[in-house]
Amino acid sequence: MKLLRYGPKGQEKPGLLDDAGKIRDLSGVVKDIDGAVLADLSAIRASKVESLPVVDAGVRIAEPVANVGKFLCIGLNYSDHAAESGMPEPSEPIIFMKATSAIIGPNDDVYLPPTARKGDWEVELGIVIGKEARYVSKDKALDYVAGACVVNDLSEREYQLERLGTWDKGKGCDTFGPFGPYLVTLDEVGDLNNLGLWLNLNGKRMQTGSTASLIFDVPTLVSYVSQFMSLQPGDVISTGTPPGVGLGMKPPVFLKEGDVMELGIDKLGSQKQTVYRTKI
């Protein structure tokens, strides 16, 4: 299934994408797509898709999960991205947090902070937790995953790397967490270790990669993170980015007002964001 949320900000409704590419309204089946629903998808699975109302084309697509509790990210999880960043390949997963206030819909506008000078892009495979995971083993980790999605892990590199403290303040700026358009359940995704990723900036291909190149695969990440904190239904783990980020260019290329990012992952859909600068 491809689960989604649609409608104006603050008025989003639950939906799904049918086999013909039409959005179907799930409001009569569930109140929203959130952790409680992801923990028990039986009502949605039992619904007759063809009988659900069709939603008008052109509606805004929101982030596919409401009320995300934790937005976790994994750093330097592709060896070639670590190399372009001038950092060693990690011996175990690097975990950092992205503020949930950064979350926006997949096609919403991105706003750079007023003092940002080094905004950057990162297409990533996102994993959404479907049931509470505490100290889970790698071989059972996928049992705790509701589905997968596209994430743009936007960064402000000066805040992240040149200021004191952790990476978080360069990752959690408002609008720096577009994800969606869909949450695709694992039965429809297939092999998580063989998905192509791409990102274009102003029509030029910047990132091309495959999850086959992940240093730590999805089961490893879910198991690993669950050793340090419980994972709750609706939590998101963004699994790292392939090479081609602005920081790694020679010379570096950073986001500016008017830039347009387009990005996607096989079977998971695509996103498109226009960049603006926050005015104060």
C-alpha cells in the first residue's frame, strides 16, 4: 500500500494511492495516518479501495505520517559520501536527531534560515516504525517497520560542522525535513537493499546512488538504534545519503533562493521543493 496524507496545512486527511494512481480518501476508515494506525493497519487492509471516495487531482500532498515522535538520522552511511565529506567511514552507525518541527510535505517550499550560507541537500531512504522496538535483533528488525519513504535531509553545513556542539542545529531548521509523498508498506517495496536514489538541482543531476551501497543496512540500523532508545510507531529513521551533496563539490555548491530540488527513490515516489530565504 501507498499511504499518504493530503490537504491544506493543519487540515490534512488520510488517504492512499490506488493502482490507477488516484488518491482515495480514508477519512471514513481511520482518523489519520499516525503511530496508532501504523501499529494496526487491519482496518485499512480490510477496506474496499474501489469504494473509497476519489480525491480531486492537484491537492496538496502532506508528510505521510502525522505526529512523528522521533526523527532520527544516520550520518555517513555511504562510504563514497564519507569520502567526499573528508571523514572516515564509521565503524558503527552515527545517530543524530532532526527536530520534528523541521517536517514539511514533500513538495512544500524550503526556507533557509536568515543567516544560512551553506544550505545543502541529501536524498535519503526513510524508514517508518510500525510497532514499538526495544532491543530487537537484526534478524527480526523488519517486523517492526511499517514502510519506507523518501526524505530530503536538508542541512546547513556551517551550523552543522563549523559551530560548536553536535550536528543537530545544522539539521533541524524549519522546513529541513521534507518526507513523502507516500509511506510504502514493505510488501510493496520489496528489496530495501536494491533501491535507486537520485536528486536534481535546477534540472542537473547531482546525486545518483543505490541502497545497495549502504554501509549499515536497514535491519542493522533498526536493531542498533533500538539498543539505545525505544522506537515508537510513527518514528522515522533517515538512513543516510549517497555522494553528490553540495559540500562535496569542488568548489562547494550551496543552496540559494530560487533553486529547485527534485528527488526520488525507486518505488517510493518523488519530491520537488523550491528554495526561499526566511525574512526577519
